[in-house]
Amino acid sequence: MSEETRTQQQQAPSGGDGAPVGPDPAPHGTGKALTIGAVCKALSQEFPDISISKIRYLEDQKLLTPRRTPGGYRLYSPTDVSRLRTILRLQRDEFLPLRVIRQELASGRTESDVTPSAPATDGQQRRKRPSVTAPAGGALYSLDDVVEETRADPRLVAELEDYGVIKGENRAGVKYYDETEREIVRAVTELARYGVGGRNLRAFRTSADREAALLQQILAPALRSRNTKRRQEAIEALENLAAVTTHLKHLLLIRDLRKIVG
């Protein structure tokens, strides 16, 4: 790396995770090209968990190919941004792994073919896809909050705790649940309408534990790495593998249900 390039990188403004976002982008094609930091900001409202490192990971997986300036900065055209939005929607709304998304894009699927999630109505929040990188210290909900938002029977919540499906956290004598546990309660409440209770969910709990252990075994060395970039790549890979296993379970379930209906 030349001294001039090193100086440019040191002086470049940060794009959120320490990545240089480069100089002001110039017009490109039918619209203005955006730096990676600007893309991240533009998509953050629809995709709150978007990050520069995630966009870079998708680029490493050959799903995105932004052009580069002579100084090495990424510039994303409107077409690149549209493609990224398509990828993120397919991940979030259809739980597709990157391998399948790559095939969808190759077949000509575009942003216009992927209907975004319905916008939140008054008094509602869009449910975000759970992430393995959910920040510590996120929102917590009391039992009353969970019951009010999910319409669950308090006895069902207690049953889920008894069978280890959710755990909760005691703070000053009050039990609180995180966002993922709240959504588990919401899902089980739907199942409860068909007579499914906490005791019936031990198989789900056991299956999830085994899958988590398998994925940990696959990526353990990288996840323990002190190299920030390698660890971030491992986390992104873990998200992808979680999507792959979810997709696989869905396919296996559909296959078996087809046998039931004949």
C-alpha cells in the first residue's frame, strides 16, 4: 500500500463500523451512486439490522459487485442498491439461504418481484427477524406486557417456563422476557388454539439445542477468533447457516405432510 493511499484511508470518514465511506459519490447511470455508508443509512429504516460489515459479507459471497473508485472506495449504483434490497427481503421474509438467493437472482428475480413486509399500522411495530447478533441489553417485557401483546394465557407462559422453552430473567423480583421469548410465546399461542401445549414442545426445544450445538461445532474456531474481521465473517456465516437449516426443516416438514394428505 502506498503512503498516499494509506493517508487517504486514515483521513476518510468512518462508515459506522470503522470502514471508510470514501469521497462524495459522483452521478452514475440514471441515479447517484452511493458509498457503502450511505447505502447502509438509506436501507436502515426497512432493515434495522443492516450494517456495513453485512454488506461487505454479501460482496465477499459474490452477491454484490459495486464498482470501485481509483482510490478503492465502493460505489453502489441504483441497480446495486435494488439488488441488495432484494437480497435482504429474501433473507428476512422468505428465510432463504444465500445459495438459494443466488439462484433466485440468476433466474432474474428483482426487487419488484419481492413484496416487502406490510408496513406497520398505528400502534403496531413491524416484527423483526430474530438475529444471533441481537444486542445485549435490548428491550425486556414483563409478564403483563407479554400477555397483553401476544394475547397469551399466563398459564401457558408458566408452562413454557416449566418445560424450558423460555427462561425469562428475574430483576428485582420481577420476571422479564426478551423480544425473542416474547415472539416464542406469540407463536405458541397460535399453536395452543389447536391444543398444543408446553409439554408438546420439548421436541422443538431438543431439536433446536442439537442444531445450535452442530453450528457451534462447525464455526467454533472462527467464533472464538480474536481477529475482528474473521469473527464478524463467522457470525454472518452463522446467520446464513441458521437460514439454511430453517429452510431444510421446512422442506422436510412439507415432504412429510404431503404423505399425510396423500
